[in-house]
Amino acid sequence: MERRWSKAEMWVPGGYLVLVLALEFWTYALGRTGDAGFAGIWPLLATAPVSLLLLGLFGPAMQAAAGPAPEVVPHYGDQPPTPLSAELSPENTPLPADWTPDTTTALGPEPWSVLGFHAAVLIGALVNAAAIWAFVRFLVRRRPASAGRAGA
């Protein structure tokens, strides 16, 4: 007899993905209206648990575990810094605070400009959902075996 997947195996990771997608749409809608602020932190925090654990397995954390870091000597370049001039600038020279950018030729944000953020969050959410699914599957598969032993 083929064992079917339990409801928990499907609903827990599915609910997690729905939560992350809802946070993504919420962040996108707030970004379009200009009220986003720190709203982008919530999808990142939702994908952080497993992503931070996986981050420790790869990259700089893995290299740091390999051995002590070499001593780094700061390098400031070949030439000493040039001294500042003591001359005063003419009065008609605009100050940096007086300069304003020309926004008549500026392009608006492209619709695909936020794809990197959303793609990174969605990839993290898929990795987390797979890990949640594997954990719930392990728990569900283990439960009937322990229940059968207790009744015997």
C-alpha cells in the first residue's frame, strides 16, 4: 500500500510560502506608493532562519572556521595626500549645498529594478519551505512508529 502525504506535510510549507508571498506583495505595493520604509525587512526576516544556517555552511564563515585569519596591513597608496589649498574660492563659485541635480532628464525606476530583492527572498523562501517540508515529513513518519511501540 502506498502511503499518501499527510496534511501537515503539505499545509505547513504551503502556508509558509503563502505568508512570504503575501509579505512580498505587501512590500511591493508599499514600494509603489512610496511608503515602504523598512517594510522590506519583514520578507527578509521570514526567510532568515534556514538561510542564515545555510550561510554558515558556505562563504566567509566556512573559510573562517578553516583557520586563523592572516594579519592585514592597511595600504594607503603610493603617494602622500595632497595638502589643501589655503586660497579662498571666489564668491560666485556655487557651494555644494547650492547644487541641485537636473531631474528633467532622469528616468523613473524600471519595473524590473526590484527583481533582485524579490528573487533573493523567493529563493530563500523555497529553500526554507523545502527544509520545513523535510522536517515535518520526518516528524510525521516518526510518529506512527513510536505510537505503535507504545501500544504494544
